[in-house]
Amino acid sequence: MKKSNTFLAQRSNPMDFPNYPRSTSLVLSKSPSIEYPSTVNPSRGEQMLLSCHSHPLAPTYLSDPFTCMGCKEYGAGTRFTCQHCNFQLHEFCALAPTTLKSHPFHCQHPLGFCSKPVKGGILGKRCDICHKPTAGYTYRCSACSFQIHPCCAMLSTEMTFAVHPHPLKLIPGMTLSSGETGVPAGGGALISCGECKRKRSGRVYGCTAPSCDYHLHAVCAKNMINGLRANGIMSLEKPSMLGAAAKIASQVVIEFIGGLIEGLGQGVGEVLVQNIARGRCTSSRRRRLE
């Protein structure tokens, strides 16, 4: 890669919801849409230095998936990479401003950029939009517990995606006792997604057309921003440690019960054989006595 001048990138001043460059996005439009100011022009291949890494980073386009070292989420397509090591960042993580004011997901308070996640107990803290764990960069409210991934901050309340002809609107969420918002208003069953065909927690977009029942999970909408879907990658789910532990535990229990039943079966069989043998011996003794 050709190297050019290196810039010390300063995160931009507090601003409204930004409209980041999206060379690998399937988002056609969103509301609101505000231009994102930046002193670095990724299209010119300019390198920049960030406080999170000791080497300069340069914009690169690769179709293979990667794990962003900032937010710890997957991505594909455009990213900022280090020429000296395997450090990679999403474009929106590398160019993220320090503050988001009046974000449509949380208009009442500003959201500040945080480089480290909040510890949330054994289950961990989760994003209030996609409901996936937060393990790295987040935007967090200092006045309440609301927080979102940088990629989820790229979403808005009303959006139009290339996968559906009608505009989609975020369905209002119901606040749970734990403070999380992952269930549609009114509670009840989770909503099936028109893309992944699954039901899962997290916010959901619904079609605004009266006769259309199309729904889209926010986590699936995020894959249309981080470059996964645009590069032919439908989904990359990180395995759940809790789910893996439960699966292992259930397998151990099943094997234990199976072994117990097998042992009982063997024991019962042995008893039956012994009884039959004893019965034969008793019969033969009686015959002899007669």
C-alpha cells in the first residue's frame, strides 16, 4: 500500500448524529441524516494516528471478515488497518466523535464515547439496541444506563434498506425490570425477522407500509452497515459462553443418566441371570431328592 502523510487524528467536537461514509453499506436512506466532518480523507489513503494504537492506520478495503479491535464486533469491507501488525478498526470506530448529541435513540441525554466496556455481572452488559454484549468501544449515557455499540449508533429510528422496498421504522421498546429494552411494546412473544427468519431479543424495525408485515432485527440491520451483508456474509455469530457451558452441562447430565441407566440395566440383567441360575439349581436339587 502506498503511504502518504500521517495525521494525528483528533476526534471531532460534540455534534449531532453523524452521517459516516458508507462504502460497504446497504442503507439507502435514514432520518435524520447529518454530514460527518472529518480532517482525514479515507479515499486518499491518508494514514492517521490514534491513541488506541502505537502505529499509524490506513484505510483499506478487503472483502474478508475481521474483528474490530475497538468494539470487538465483526465487520468486512472498508476498515482502518495497521501496516506493522494485525490491528484493525471499523471505519466508524476509527472516526467516531467524542460525543453524540440528540441521538434519535436517546434524545434526552448526550452519549459519550467510551473505549472500555462496563462490567455488568455474570451475564455482562448489553447494547440497548441490538442486545448483544458490549466488549469494547461504546457510546454511553452518563445520566442513565443506556449504551450502544458504535455500529448501532449508525442506525436511526427510520431507515430504508436495499433488502426491502418500503421504509422501516423502529418499533418502540418496553423497558424491562433490568433496565434493558429488548422487547416490543406490549411484551409478549419476540418478533420473527424477515432476514434471519429467527426470533431473538433486541430492538426491531417494522415496515411502514400498511399491508406489509416485514420486520427486521436491529442486529440484522447492523450487518448491512458493518459491511458483512454487502460482502456476501449473512451472519457471524460469536458463540455464547453461557450457552456453551449449558450445552456442555446438559451433555454431561445426559451421559451421566445414560450411564446410570446402562449400569442399572446391567445390574438388573445380572440379577435376572443369577435368579434364573439359582432357579435351575433349585429345580435340579429337588429332582435329585425326589
